[in-house]
Amino acid sequence: MIQLTRRATFSASHYYWNEAWSAAENEHVFGKCANKNGHGHNYTIEVTVKGEPDAVTGFVVDLKALKDVIEEHVLSVYDHRHLNLEVPEFAKVVPTTENIAIAIWNRIEAGLLAHPTMKTAQLAAVRVFETSDIFAEYRGGKL
Ligand code: NI
């Protein structure tokens, strides 16, 4: 079993807000991130797949196909968007680095299944870097 990782970047805005809380509670918990005008990040994501290298090609997956899946299912939806306002999964879920990693996992997994040559690709991990110092990693499974 070997793992292979592809990196990609996107820029997006977000804010942190829980509708069930008062403005004061949101500001207390989320600080300046609660400003509803939002703020931006340049995100880096790392999508890791696992498997055995194909006996003929030596590939675990077709990297061009993985790139296409990432572009179609994640970047085209997230890049230069306001995550809270324009991306459906964050209409009610706070777009923290953790929740973005889970959402990207779900999008990539669906994308792999929908791609004719990627159905057997096994997703191993999704990492989301909000800055170079902070990242969240999701490996699937129960939360
Ligand atoms: Ni932020």
C-alpha cells in the first residue's frame, strides 16, 4: 500500500457564526472571526489517495484524473467564493478549517465515484491548511 498526495490552492472568504447564539456570544467565542463582512484566506489542500501501484503503469491513481476531480468538485465551487454565503454546505455549518476538510473529503469521495477511471481510487486523507502553520486533517470515518 502506498499513498500519493496532490496539492491544490484556492482563495475564499468566510466568517464564524452560530445562528443559535446571540451576537455577544458569537463575538465572545469567535472574536474577530465573527465579523459578518468576512475575511479571506489562501487555502492549500492536500488530497491523499492510497492503493497498490498498477502493475503496468506503476500508478496508484491517474494524477490527471485526480486533478480534474479536485478542480471540478472543489476548486470550481470554493475558489474566489464566500464560503458562508455561496457554498451550500456552509449555509448552516461554520466553515472552520476542520469542517472544510470534512466537506472537501465528501466532495472528493463523490467525485471519485462519479469519475469513470477513478471509481476504485481509495481516499486516505484530506488536509486543509488555512495558513502555513495550521492545518486540519480528515481521514474519513466516524466523527
Ligand atoms: Ni478565517
